Amino acid sequence: MDIYVGTSGWYYSWNKGRSLDWYVRNTPFRAVELNSSFYRYPKREQVEAWKKYDLKWAIKVNRRITHVSRLSSVDAWEEFKKTVETLNPAFYLFQLPPSFKRTSENLRRVEEFSQLLGERAVFEFRDREWYKEPPKLSSIISSVDSPLGTFIVPGEVIYLRMHGRKRWYFYQYSREELTEIAESVMRSRPNSVFVFFNNDLWMLENGITMLELLKRTSQENLS
């Protein structure tokens, strides 16, 4: 089983160098989510500098596609994709807003992008109705742990975002909470697991603990 843990971005106080270079050299993580791309398109020189690092990249799709056009513009997506495609991302993360309800039209839009990108697309919903009975797609539906609840979506690939159990972003997970989630993930017996922490100050320490727990639980399942 392939296990990857990382953080949603890297420019935080725990990153002593405030850089991707520090992240690669000083953490055990082999994957990272690019979060800043949600707010602004990366510059070409930034992408060229990032390419030298041996990481699994998950690129958060710009809000122009997810929040403004709300998956209605393939052209806007193609324009965004050109700015980051040389990173050879493992995933493109489409985080949809809470107002993106589970209607037939919105499901059609999700399915259109799913058919376009297949398993490279990850859809994260902020309306829990989508998680009561997740749609069947050729893409991945992001598992989440957040104040909305804990939703682990089974599949060959589990992509999990950790936002904070009781409070968005500013939340420190206990070892017991992380153990519970790791065991839940492993019960699904995926081929690959990607976990990204988005809880600000505690990303690094919680991520290191989760990596340890996932590896240990995986070994226990094999024995």
C-alpha cells in the first residue's frame, strides 16, 4: 500500500524556512497540496522552481472554476491547467462551496469534469448531502474530517483532507482522534492513501503522527 501524508500549503509558522525547500528537507512528507492556486494562478517561474522537488502534487483548482463559474466553464479550467500542468500533478482538487447543492444540474457538471479528468480529479464537497450517498464517478470524492463530520469514502484511492474536528483550520488533533481515523481508512483496504492536513499550527506534528499510525496499521493488517 502506498501511503502519502502532507500539508495543505507550506508557508506556516512551523516551517522555519517558510519555503518548499525546508518542507522537503525537514519533514517526512512526500506529497503536498498547492493551496495558493485557489486564490491566484501561479507564476511560471514559481512552477519552474517547484518542479525540481520529488513530490506528489495535488493542485487546488482556482476558485474562478469552482466558486465563480461553478464547474460551468471547461475553457476556464483549460486556461488554469496550462499554468500548472508541467508539475505533472497526481491530482487536481476541486473544492466546491457550501452553496453547491446536490441538484441534477450540479451533478451533471461534476460528472462532466469527472469524465474529462478521470482519477486525477478529486471533488471535495462542503455540503454534507453529497456524502450521504456519494455519486458514482470515475474520479475521487475527497474524504474529509471537519466540523461537518467525518466522511471516509471507500475506494482504491482514499484522498483525505483534515480540516479540524471541532473547529475549522485552528484545531489540534489528539492521538486518539488520529488513531480512530487511521483505522477507519485502513478498514477500507485502499491501494493508496493520501492525507493532507489543513489545520494550520498543528499540521506538521499531526501529519507526522498520522504517517506513523497509517504505516503501523498497514503492517498490522499484513501480519
